[in-house]
Amino acid sequence: MSEPQQGNGTPRSGVDDGAHRRLAPRPLNRPSVDPGHTAVFGRPPGVAGAFADRHHPNGSPNANGSGGTHLAPPPPEALTTAFGRPQGTSDLLQRPPVDLNGEPEVEPVFWDGKPAGDSWRDPSAGAVIGPPAVTEEPAKAATPATTTTGPQLSVPELLFGRRVKPTGLILLMVAALVVGAAGGVVGWLAGKVGNPLTDGGVTLAEVQPGKERPVGSVADIAKRVTPSVVSIEFKGANVAGVGSGVVIEGGGYILTNDHVVAPAVQDTSAKLTVVFTDGKRAVAQVVGRDPKTDLAVIKVQVDNPTVLQFGNSDDLAVGDAVLAIGSPLSLSNTVTEGIVSALHRPVTAAGENGGPQVTYDAIQTDAAINPGNSGGALVDSSGTLVGINSSIRTETGGSVGLGFAISGNYARKVSQALIRDGQVKHADMNLNVRSVSAETAEGAKVQNVLEGGAAAAAGIQEEDVITKVGDRMVRNAAELTVAVRNREIGETIPVVLARQGRELTVQVTLRSD
């Protein structure tokens, strides 16, 4: 393989050896220098190299013939005599410090040519790499522990410096006690004189015996009846609430409102719990329900419960005293007193979650009834059950003296059927009506008649207005419903109606709903 050739200023030509192609170096470009730049940055005249020539110490010419360095002239003799070093001595102006006895106070470092113990302080020492020049702190001397020696002082010696006799100390203590007692007496007298309205010796009189509770009083009735009224709690994943109930049979049967137990029946995760007045709790099961009259019966396993007996609600009169007992707003064992405000008051309400409309013949009372009283007892002055508290009419959400209870006689008939059969059937005329009123009359107008029902068999037609069932006046649709339900299935009753301006009386044999 041949090597490329190069001449002065001649570019190297490429050579192809068959495998690689080599390139020649680029040509040198030496442009001319600007005279102005040369005057500024060029070498001084007479300097041929990159560095100036060294000058001889004595001022003799150097090798290139340039002049040497001239030394300064010697100082004047007057200055040398005043400030120069004496002849025959080597002492310097800086001398080591000495104490009063002439002994050096510190280690000689810069004096008398002695080597320094610390190389950092010796100007003639060579440079070395070592640890940082950190000043070491001298070790602190241990403080000796203080020891107590000698006899200890007593309290009189400590307070009075051994200058008070024991008798004097005793007299001083007696004087302090006398002063303190005198101050207490003065304070007591000042307090007594300062508040003349108080008297520490007063004892208030009391009467024996205390409050009398005759038989038949409210307290006596409440004491006898309250143990038979229970609180009913229902709690589930989506529902929770509290109502009331009445123990009506020794086997653990409890009568309450249907709307109290309905949420627990509809929510399978809910559980019914009965709480008695003594704090005992028992899980309850639903025996039967009657949504149309808002009544239900539940049962618990309990020994010897207190049972509340039914009274005859038909014997009630407006103005009779009654007590409402239950758990309003979760306040168990609450007793309120009132009177019977009205009898045979038809009450209607919407059913639970789309169920049938609730209609019952109610006893109106002004005894305070609030949410939570539902299912509780309404008792008369003899302490017997005459009604089941069910609803109120209010514009505030609380009691305004308009409470309604299901008639005790009707509640007894329904609960007995539920305990026996688990369900109840009601007497019915098998028709639909709506309330109407005119200038001279009002009643229940027939909307439609069920084919093959009791009304159809008696000849009642649409547009007829029913005004009386048996001996009870009918002024609206609700009164017709309760008047018929108070009868028995299969019973035949007279029904007075108006048809095309004429009054007719038909005999209707009631059937089941």
C-alpha cells in the first residue's frame, strides 16, 4: 500500500487502496496581519522570544545585550543609625513576650532561630497536607461533688438562727392561734350581720301522710293499666320506628295498629321487639293484620303478662273521662288525661304503601295523642279498654286535642277473629259510593253496583243516594262503610235511599267483602 505524498503548501491528494479512501489535509491559510493589531498585541521592540530576558541582579547586561536591573541606593546614614540593628547583634524588633521575672510566657517560635513546635507557625517549615488546624479545647476539670458535712439544723435554728428560746417559740405559736381564732369569730359575726335574711336554724315542716290516691283516681288507674301497655320497636335495613300495643290475652297476644307493624312486614330485614314496662324485651311475630280497619295482632313468648280487659265502648258518653297510654315520641309509659269529645266519628286514611283505604268508627278525644301513641290504650274511668289510639288531626304535626281511637267493641271483634283465623272478613253491600250533599239532604251516592252482590240482590241501582242504614244516619261515604261493617255477615238490615226524588226503603242481606 502506497503512502500519500505531501509538499509545501500542496494539498494531499486522496489515495484509493481498494478498501479505504484517504483524504489529504486541508491547505494552510495564513492571512496577512493587521498592522494595528500588531502594534497593540505584538512583542515589544528588541524581544525575540515568547518571554522577556532575565536581568542580572547586579545590573550587568544579559546575554542578548539588554541592560540589567539597577538596585536602590543605600539608605542615609542617619536613618541607619536611628533605626538599624546595632553592630554585632542579631536581635529583631519582634521579641518573645516575657513575664515579670523575665521568663518567656509562650513557646519561642519566631525567636532565636529555635524550631517551632507547630509547623503552621514556623515560616520556614515546608507545606504539608495534614488535619485542619482546629484549636483543641482544654479538658475541663471535674467538679467535685458537694458533700454535706457537719450537723444538720433544726426548724427553729433554720428560721431564727439559734437566737430564739423554746419558750419564746411556744409563746409565738400560741399568739398565732389566738389571732386566727379571733379572725374566724370576727368573720362569722360579719357574715351573719351582713345577710340578715338567712337563718341557719330553720327546719321546714312536712305533712304526714303524703298525697292520697283514692281508688279510681288517675294515679290509681295508671298504676293498674300501665304494665299491660307495651312499646313496639321495629328496626331493619331501611325502616325504624316505635309504636305502642296492648296485651289482651295471657298467651302473649298483643293488639296494635296495622300501620305500626306494616313496615316490618314489608321489609324482611326488619325485626319486631316488644318492650314491657319492667324493661323486659321479647321478639314478636305477626299473627294477623286487617289493613281496612288499621288493626293487627302480634304475639310474644312471655310468662304471666299483665292483661288489660275490654270495656263496653257503647256505654261511653261525650264528656266521660278517659286516659291515653302509650309511647309518644319514644317516651314509654306516658299517660295523658282527657274526655270523650265525640262518638261514632268516621275516620278515613290512605292505606300503607298502596294498600286499601282505612276506614273505622272512631272515638274522638282531647287527651294528648302524638306519633308513637298509635296502638296504645284508651281506657275509661274504671281502667278498662274502650279504644285503640290510632290517629290525630293536626296542622303542626303534634297534638292539638283532636285524637281518634278505634272503638273498643269493634277492635275486640276484629282481634278475636285474627287470633282464631289469622284474617278477618267484613260485612259489605258490594257497591261503590261517593259523598254528595244537597240543600235539603246529604248521603252516599251509588257509583256502581257489583253484579250478584248484596246491593244488586236488594234492587239498589246506580244514582241512588243512601241516607240511612238501620237506625244510623248516613251523611257521607265513610259513614256508610262503618255503618255496614258494624253489622254481621248475613244480617238483613233496612236501607233508606232516595231515587228520582222519592224515598225508598229496601232490605239488604249483607255479604262478605
